[in-house]
Amino acid sequence: MSFKKTIVTLVASAVVASASAVPAQATAFSVSSDKSSNLVVAGDTVTVTLTGVPADTGVYVRLCKGTLAQVSAARPTVCFGQGAWVTLSANQQNFGAGNAALPVSLAVQAQFEGANCLLEACGIHVRRDHLGGSMDYSLDRFIPVTFASPVVSTPAPAVRNGVVRSPGKVTFTIVNKKGKTVTVWVGFKRFVKKIGSNNFTMTVPATSKGLFNATAYVDGKKLVEKRFSK
């Protein structure tokens, strides 16, 4: 027997109206979120509302790495934690599932399990749970999300009597990399520092050049790069 996998994509606070793309038993099921863009890099909460969850059926709600095309081809495997498990079944709720009739407060952050949603596509993925969901894609939904990018910022140079007294600073914010070593380049200047927390900031002098790149690497992997014009 073959199964056709269908993923429905949603935008924040919107519900897909086309029922033809969803198997008949799931036409009443829809998902929406209160926000999907400019999320806080270090950690945010998205309220996800589920409508029409079938009785005695549970679903998982998670932030995962992937584009709509990728999760349509195969369910995502890189996700942030366990996410939320919700259902209308009182029996499953006794085993730890949340109440699907209530909005889901989903914790999200830009970097997790090797994924970086500042550089890679991510979204909120909804699917039927482990109790019958391995081959049932009728409840699969996907809401693409993006994060605001405060990872690199530079304040305006200090000015006194019309003369620039300071070349300014560049501040990097690195999340969830505690204990690792970050290497940053600001123009041709290199700085290396041990990351002391999961919400780590590192401020270094900006270059005096008119144009320069600011780049951060952890374990040889580029986390962020931004070009500045002064």
C-alpha cells in the first residue's frame, strides 16, 4: 500500500483554505501561530493554535530545520527539543500530553542541535504523534519562521566636535555554545575567546576601513557574517 504525503504550509495567524490538498479525514484540521517572523534569537515563545484535532489523536508541535519542499519530501529530523505533545484524549493527557483544545506555548530559539535558523530555513512542524503517525501524514502542517538578526551589531562611532574619536565597536551574540571557542574576524583583525554562557556577547573594536566584514566561527563553522559600511 502506498501513502501520499502532503504538507500544508501556513503563515502566522492564517489558515489554509484549500481542502483539496489535505486527505478527507483532515479537512477540518488547521494550525495557526501568533507570530512567525522577527523572533528573538536567544529564545522566544510562539503561541500555536490547533483547530479540529481529531478525537483520541495526538500531535507533536516542534521547531525544526527545513524548507517546505524539504519537509514535504521527508519529515524533519533536526528539531529543537521535544517540542509539545498535545491531544484531546484524556487518557493520553494522563500520560503527559497537553490539552490540544488550548493554545500551545512553544519555546523556540535560533540555534539548536547544530541548526542555525539565521542561516538555514526553519519552521514549526506539526504531525501526528507516535500512536499511529508513522505513516499518517494527514495532520502534517508547516509554518515557516524567521528570526531577527541581532547577532552582529555596531553602535554609531563616538563623535566630538565633528571629529570621530572612536572607530566604534562590533558586538557578537552567540547562543547555546557554552564551553566552546569563538573566533571572530572584523576586517583583517582576529579575536579568539572562550564562550562562557549560552547567551554570550563579545564586543571588539571595529576597523577604521570604510567597508569591512564581521564574521564569527565556532568549531570551524561560520555562524554569521555581516558587511558594514562606515
